Amino acid sequence: MNRHSLQKKLYHFWKHHGLGVFMLLAVFCVAGAATDRANALYILTGTEDAAIVLDGSAQVQDFSSQLVYLSTSSTGYDVTLTAGKDVTIVHDGETTSIQSKRESVSALLSRMNITPSPLDMVAVDLSGGDVTLTVDDQLTYYDRVSEAVSYETVRVANPNLPEGTEQVTQAGADGVRASVYEVVWSAGEMVSRQFVEELDSTAVDEIIEYGTAKATVTTADQLVNVAKNGDGSGTLTFASGASLSFSDAKSMTATAYTAGHGGADYTTATGTFVAVGTVAVDKSVIPLGTKMYIVTADGKVTYGMAVAADTGVRGNIVDLYYDTYQQCINFGRRSCTVYILE
């Protein structure tokens, strides 16, 4: 076949089949280029536990000046290393060290005859300055993230607040916290992500103080109810809402005394100064130091809170201290109920 005839036949072949040949060559070129890209899931970790998962949906940003991210529509992301980097490869229980060329991670792995399986993942660790590549189907790493966090409410007991009341001493405010999570991947799927610790937070706790102080009974507080139990104990309830528990209720005779009359001194047998609320007792009947609440049997006179602090009487008698002699005369001698307080 002469040269002219061959050129003529090639011209007619290209005219009728050239477009198809061109498309076929383009497909082979694209396929060949794609084989140079990564076909495994990449997980990149670096300083301060920051992590990026290159799964095709990641917003790729500069992770390190040492890396350049490349992507294709079919094979995801790959990572290009600078030349001369010390690279440690962990694969199948073996550790290999090598220096990188200016090449992608997948090209480096190919150079080392390592081909990740479809279930393998490639962890690229930059935290040590050099690069560590781990190829495995099970990977665990720690991810540090910033996330919105709601404030917490802290309740604190306040013995100066009445029981049953509370107040907010510090308003809460939502904030942002830096958190560390342990992340476990298996066969290309994340299987767990667990909170490990909070590094810092701008959220402000709400602090609520609640009262623990029992309501106290004053001399003006009116006794409104006496509830007795079968064993003789019970509860005194007052108009203010305060209450007192008693272990026993004794029916006794009450008299009155004041300092400077009838030989009474200004100090008691226990060494305290006399005052309203000081009661002289027979310590064989009521031990010294016993706290009491005393009211006359007819309910007309309430002596109120008292302490057995003095002596000078015998038997089933209590001697109530008053400030003046006239008050003692007015009180006289009366039957009373002495509630022994717990």
C-alpha cells in the first residue's frame, strides 16, 4: 500500500470514527488519573487534638502548612506531603519509617506496596511534627471541638435563709466550651463518639441558695396546736408556722421569783445570769440544761421558751423567773404544762 492510499484510508476512518476514539481515550485517561487518588477514608489529627474526617462531605480548610488537599468527584480526598518529611507507617502490626517525596499519601503508600482495602482507613497524625500514617480497619482518636453549651443550675444550702425559701444569687448564661471526645471508627463507619472532658467553658452556672434555717419561736408567737403521740411525745405548732418537737409533757405547779427577793441571787446555780426564761427546778425531776416550753394549764399565761438553769425547789415544781417583783405577785401559783423539748 502506497503512502497516498494509506493517508486516504486514515482520513476516511477518522472522519467516520474519530469522535468515538477520542471519547474512549478520554475515559481511559480519567480512569488512569483516578487510580492515583485515595480510595480509603482519611482521618487527619494534629495539634490540640483537632481532627478532620475526609469523607467527601468535609469542608476542607488549611489543616497544616505541610499539607495540600486534593479531591475528585469519585474518590474523595487525598493529602500531598512536602518532600523530606519523616513518615512512620503502621500497617498489619509492622512499623516502617521512610522519607516522603513531594507526593500524595496514596502515592507514598503505593510506593511502599501498601494498598488499603475497601474497609481500611488511613489516619494521618501530625501532632508530633513528623507524620505518622496508620492503615487499619479499626481506628481510635481524640477530637477537640468547640460547641455550644447550656448553663447548669447549682443549688447551695444557706443556713441564714428560712427553710422552704430560696433565692437566685447568680444568673446563668449559656456559652461555648472546648470539649474532647473519644471517637472510634470501624470499617469506614463511626461506631462511637463519647465525651471525655471539658477543657474550658464560657458558660456561667446559675446559683440558687435554699434556706435550711428552722423558723424560731418568739415570745409573741402564739401556740395554735399541740399534737401528741401515743408515747407522750408530740409537736407544738405556732401561728408563725414554726414548730417544736417535745419528748414529754409534764403537769406541774409553777411559782415565780425575781432577783433580790426571797434570797434569790442574780446568778444561777449553773453560773449564768438570771433572765426571763430562767427556770429553777428540782434537778432530780428535770435535769439542769433541759429546754422547755411552759404554758399554764388554763392557757391564760404562756411563759414560753425556758431553760432549767437554777435550783431551789423540790418535787414537781418549776419556779419561773420574772424581771419584777410585781410580775411575780401577779403570776402567783398556777398549774402548768411543761413540754420537754427535744
